[in-house]
Amino acid sequence: MKTGFRYKFAALFTAGLLLYVGIAILGRRVSAAPPTGASVTGTIKLDGTPPHERPIDMSKEPSCAKIHENNPVRTESVVVGPNGGLQNVVVYVSEGLSGNEPASTEVQSWDQKGCQYIPHVMGLDVNQHFKVVNSDQTSHNIHPQPKNNSEWNKSQPPGSQPFDMAWTNPEVAIPVKCNIHPWMHGYMVVVKGPYGVSDNNGDFKVSGLAPGNYTLTAWQETYGTQTQKVTVTVGKPATVNFTFKAK
Amino acid sequence: MAKLLAVTIIVIAIASAVPIVMHTWVAPVDISTHGPLIDQQMSETMAEAGISFLAAQLILAIFIWKFSGRSKDAKIERFPGGSMGLVLAAFLLVGTEVLALGAFGTKAWAKVYFTAPAADSMPIQVQAGQFAFYFRYPGPDGKFGPLHPDKIDEANQNFFGLDPANDPDSKDDIVTAEMAIPVNKEIHLLMHSKDLGHSFYVRELRVQQDFVPGLDLSLHFTANKIGKYEIVCTQLCGLGHYNMRAYLEVMSQSDFDSWLKQQAANQ
């Protein structure tokens, strides 16, 4: 008699639990975020002559110098593509985020290759993971210098495993240097919400936005920031172009 | 047993002297005008220290051989004149030897440090910083522009902190990562450190000079053999110390001129 009651109780309890979980899941569905399929695209241009970018002499590190033997590397403070597009500009939403934007989950790669950082500028969502890779035949010591996040530096001998990191606070921008090779420099731009980084044509895309009004900020390592307001609707991506003036 | 020890000591002493007397390990090629003096000083020191070493080992072996068979009750002989005489004799002998080495060495030392560089020597500034050397040539005006440490910007290759926009003397300064020099031309090296202690060492040049933070040091030398040599840091300076080096290229005057022109175009 007592055993039967126990089974009944267990069955009822399980059914109740399932019902609760079901309602919870359905409830989540009901109160889910508004659609975030809208996006902003655009092109970044440079108005004027870019500054002279000096060639980098890597003779101290023969394994890297050899890679660039026929194609010397230059500094990358302003990189202009063949069509006049400005590369390495990070565009992000500085105002108007609803907080429901999907987090960027793609694990980015920060490669140390030929004694350069590839990419030179990397956009990141807060808490978005990135892998630090050493593809060189020499040791590197990566040293990001944040102000709003905790600072660290790590040595990576050749052939060592990539390691995984993330930044917990937004910060525009974190300079990254190599403690062994003084010429190695790059930036990590940590923002909340979606972002885009311009390519060699100056084109960028910020996706994952809900329809609404936003302020977009474009950041360039030498020229600083610019902002523009934009209204985003579902369907057709909104277009915003930025033009930086050469100093 | 003791006699065996005496023989072993002699064998070890002679065996360790053989490669040095036979010049089994030769010094790296010397490419400087002051190098022969340093090499001569090294071999004099080696000869003197070597002879003293062999003599000491021989005396030690003789004593072991001679007095090993003594009975426990044998009287201990005293050194003539007592211990005071012995100490004085040793003190005078070693003191004279060290002083003599120093006196003969002044030649080599003074040639680099106590004489001024020739008026027509070529100035090159070298800056050591974790973990690379950078060099600066004054350009056609022959003047180095002032340094502004706050303007150091490694991302843009401004390692020295130059401000060519405001300092006319800096406009034509040439900054390089490699040190090229013309052969048979006296070089006046002006050295400073950006951060902490480093050292400038080129073994073929017979030059080794520490960088001391806060001090402007200078030395001068003339290289007389064309070639490519390594400049290394020989003062432990941190995690990248093992990798802190640059290259010295001794070139003919015409090669040097075109090299410098090329470097100037890269600024």
C-alpha cells in the first residue's frame, strides 16, 4: 500500500516538474527578444593623403625578416586599400542597444605571424573569446595594455599551443605589444553588442540589430572616433558611410 | 696512494695546459685596429696565469710526493722567517704580478677609453632597449636632433623619441635597426639605454661596453675588415635577453654610402 503511494507521488512530482519546465521554456519563447536580423553596412574612406608608413626592419629576427624578404612590411597606423577605403576601422553601436542583441560567440584568432599581429585590429564583443596563436619560429610575449580590464602578458615559444582569452569590460581600444619585438603593435577593440571591422576596401557590416534608432561610432587608431545616427529597419540594410580626414 | 695523487695532479695540470699552448681554440677573427693590443694582453695574461698555475701545481705535487711517507710524530718544518715572511712574500709576488698586468693593459684600455676620437670620426648613436638595439645616424647636417622620451612611439617606428616636425636637426636623422659602418673609418659610438642595463658586445671588434641607464657613454673604434658580424647584449636584461641582438655590417665606403641613402629613403 505504502509503496504504491510512493510511486504515485513520484509520477505526479515528475509530471509537475515537466509541466513547469515546459511552461518556463514556452514563457521564454513568448517573451523572446524582438527580431535582430537587421544590419548596417557602409564604407569608410580617407580624405587626403595617408601619412608615410615606415618600412619595418626585422633584421634582428632573421626568421621573420626572411618571410618579408621580397615584400617589406610597413607600419599600419593608417591602411588605405586600392579603392581609397580605410581598413582596420571598427564600427560599433555606441547608443541605442536594447540589450537583446545576440552575443558574438565566434572565437576569433589573434595570430603572431612573420613578427606581425594578424589582424592588426580586432573587434571583440565583451566576453567574446579569442585564441592567441604563435605561427612563428621564434618566441613572442604578447602584452595587451588595457585600462578598464586586467592587464596580462604571456610568453609563447615557437610551436606552443594557442591559448584562449576574453575581455570582461568594454574598452576602445586596448593597445597590444610584443615584449620581445618592439615593432609589433596592434589593437583589440572591445565593445558591447554587434560590431564590424572594415576590410581592405573600407567596407564594414554591423549585423544582429533590432529595428530602431542607433548611434554608430567608427574608431580608427590614428584619427580617433566619428559618430553618426542611423535608423535601422527590417529587410534592407541601412547604409552609413564614414570619411576620416587625413591630418 | 699519495704519490699517485701527486702524479695525477701533474697530469691534469699539463693536460689542461696543452690545448692552450697548442692554440687549439683560436680567438675569433679580429676586425679592429685596437684588437691586436687586446689579444696581446689576453695572451700575456694567459701566459702569466698559466705559468703560475703550472708552478703552483708542480710545487703542490712535489710536497705531496716528498712528505707523504712521513711518520705521524715527525716535526713540522717552519718556513724560513716564519709565517710573516711567507705572507709578505706571497703578497709582494701576487701584487707585483697583478700590478704589472694592469700596467701593461693600460695601453689597450687607454687606446679606447682615454683618448678622444679623431675629429673626423663618424658619430653613430646606439640605443639599447628591451629587447633590441636601434641606431641613429645624424644625416647630412651632421647633427643629432634632441631626444624626447615622451615621443617614443614604437608602433610608428619612433624608437628614439624624435620630433622632426619641431626639431630641424632631427629632420634628416636616420634611424636603423642594423648598424652599417664604412671600413677603415673611425666610428664614435654614442651609447644610451632606453630602460635598463644592457651591453654592446661584438667579439670580432673586441668591444664590450655596458649601457648604464642615465649615462651617456661613448667609445670609438675602427673596423678594418669587411663583413657581417653580430652585436649581442651581454648583460642579462629580462625575458627577451637571449634574443637581443643586431647586426654590424662593415662595408666599403661606396657600399656604405648607398646603404645610408637607402635607409634615409625609408625614414
